[in-house]
Amino acid sequence: MPQSAPHGTVLQVCPLLPSLEESLAAHHDVVRLAEQSDPARYLAEHGPEVVAAVTSARIGVSRELMDALPELGAIVHFGVGYETTDVARARARGIDVSNTPDVLTDCVADLAVGGLIDVLRNLAAADRYVRAGKWVPNGFGLRTKVSGKRVGILGLGRIGRAIARRLEGFDADISYHSRRPVEGVDYRYAASARELAEGADVLVVATSGGAETRNLVSAEVLDALGPRGHLVNIARGSVVDEPALVSALVDGRIAGAALDVFVDEPNVPAPLLELDNVLLLPHIASATRETRQAMGDLTFRNLDHFLTEGTLVTPVPPVS
Ligand code: 8YV
């Protein structure tokens, strides 16, 4: 074992994929925080023994928890998002942070396209219509064509680009907005989220979460999308001003939305439950057997590499 490899307890912060939990427990000295009868007491007594924390994108490692672990060397996230952990604070303490990029890109992009098709063609509502025994000839009415639409992608990272590639197959006219233009792509760059929405029939939110993108899709952006515009969000609920979205949908100021993410999951704003032009999904973009297994494997590899070599396999990018 190299000198730099840390030795100590791995703290499992929250429940994880069962197969990942099994591998962690089989290979490392893991303590599950949620299973402690008195987690605060455990931390007070054993916090200094913990050298690595493994957590989910949803839960992260809170400031309080980080502070209770003075010897913490790595925070390993199951998931691509890590806005639930204060990375700058971790870095300042010399704590390395990893996530699970790439392995979920396909599934998240697939779901974004599925949501887009659903919300324009109203598939879920059509299914409800048939099941309710309401089918009469031409009774369901007409919906919106998908192919050839102007699609604005907010955030052209790995997932945004994978969505764009798929939509090329639908002859979409693609534009995007991100903090700066992305080199090597031909899609049209919009200087702001508002400008992007103004020139789009469908706005797809694919940016990361966290303070920097909070409410980026504001009431003004939704108004720019307009009454014939649709929103797809597979990123984070926090990126969209949720009350503004609810009122835009209720008032018909945008045409519809496909939402896999919400501000306060699993709580969905009640007015949305009444709307047939909204697809509501329980944060399942990466939830396939294949992808979750790949995320679990990469999470394990990060932790294992840290404990044997002292470094992570997929550290998150530097804080910019
Ligand atoms: C997961 C996600 O559902 O990877 C992410 O950031 O949002 C999802 O893939 C989840 O967050 C895992 O904890």
C-alpha cells in the first residue's frame, strides 16, 4: 500500500444501491450512519476515525457532517450531481470529491428526449384517456409535431450534448446557452437563458444545480418561451423558479412541461397534479438497471482507489 493511502473508517452517509452497499461492506471498514442508534453520538465518539464518506448526489455531505469528520480525505458521490456538498469548503480542507460522470449520460439524455416527445404529443395523457374509457373517434384531438422543432438546450455539458445529438435525428434546429460558448460545436449560441427561450419551441434544462444556476429559468424566461413553448427539465428543480413555472402552466403562458426533477422532492406542487399538459416523473432519468449498476461500480472504484492509492478515479472539476 503506498504511503499516501489513508487508513480508517468509511462512513456511508445514506442508503445506496444494494449491490454497492454489499461491495463496500465486503471490501472496506464501512459504518452506515443511518443505522446508528444515535448518529450524533457516533460522530462525536468516532468522527476522527473516518477517512472517506460515500453518499448520494441527493444527500451529499452537509457542512455539519464535514465539520464532524476532521480526518476526512474524500467525499465520494453516487450520482453526477454534487451540489448538496460544499465543494469549495471541502477543497479548502484538502478533501477530494468525486462523482459518477459519463456512465449516466445516455440514460439521462434518453429520458429528456422521451419527456420531450411525451409533452408535445401528450402520450401519458393519451394513455390516461384510453384507460378512462373516454376514447371516441377523434376525441383526443391534435397535438404538436416533434420533428423539426427549435430546441434550446440550457447547459451544453456531457448530458446537454448527448441530448442535442439525439435530437439531430429529429431534424431539430438546436441552440444552447451555457456560461460561455462551447468549442467545437455548430449549434447556435444564445447569450442568455432568455434569448435561448425566445428562439425555442422547446427549452431543455440540462445544466448542473447549485447556487450558480438557481432560478436561471425565471418568470421572464418562461414568458420568453411563450404560450406555444414547452419546457423539459431533467437537471435539478432548483434551476427553474418553480412557483413561476406553476403559474405559467396554470395560466397557459407556456404550453406544457416534462419534469423529472422538483425543488422539494418528492413533493410536487399540487396544482401540477391537475394538469394534463404536464408530465410528472419521480426523478428517474438515470434509473435503469444498467446505468445504476455502472454508477455503483464507479462509486466503488473511486472509494477503492482512494483507499489503496490515495487518489480518486473521477474527481469533480475545480471550482470555477
Ligand atoms: C440520481 C442524479 O437519481 O446523478 C444525479 O445527479 O440526479 C440522479 O442520477 C440520484 O441523484 C442519485 O443519488
